[in-house]
Amino acid sequence: MLSQKTLLGFLMSFLLTGCSCDPEDLARLAFSGMENLMGEGFIPSEEIRALGKFQGMSVNLSQSTVEDSTQSTIFLKLENGDPAVLNYQTDNLARKCAELYLRDFEKSSDYQIITVQFIQTDPANPENMAMQEYTFDVADF
């Protein structure tokens, strides 16, 4: 009988070499697997992307314990948005992005804080970047 590692290796090898699948289909499969693991709505929606015309979006979940108190945070990172949109009331944009994310993420009630980060990088030198960060209590939504 094949071990689980061998079977998984064979399956991955088949999918990557013997399949004429579209790379977008493979990405969708990976994202659906991530959402099954993390909860429905974990991946930020296209609605959020459209608000600021963001080129990149990611989420990190964190839990920290300080003096017998556990604090759980959602970090919503939104990258390289349209400067015209980001230069006008970014606090309202951050609040709207947080609201949409919390509405869609089924496990949002497990977290106390959501931090929205707007990150802009210089296309000529990606090491140059600017970041704006807004933090909200999940209970306020």
C-alpha cells in the first residue's frame, strides 16, 4: 500500500505535468482549498479590489497573548492601489474595506481587531514603499 506522502507526491506530479489545465484553474483550486481550511470569505473579494483598484491583496491572521489576555487580529494588506483613490479620505476607504471583509469572512467574529494596511511601492525601486495603517474593533461592525 502506498504511503500518504507517496500518493500525494504522485497526485501533485500528475497535476503539474500530465494535466493540460489552465493555470488560473489551478490557482482557483488552491484558493478554494485555502477557503475550506480557513473559512468562507478568507480570500478578500473582488469588491474590495475594485474599491481602490488594488493590484495585490493578502490576509494574515494573528493571535497574541499579553498578560493573560489573548488578542486576535486580522491584517488586511492592500497593495498598489490607484493613487487618485488613495489620496482622498483613506480613513473612510479603510473602514469600507474592513466592513466588506468582515461581512464576507465567516469566522470574523473570532477576531477582535482588523488592521487595514495600504501599501504603495515604487515601480522603479520596489524597496521604496509607503504604508498607511488603520485599526478598527471588529465589534464596531
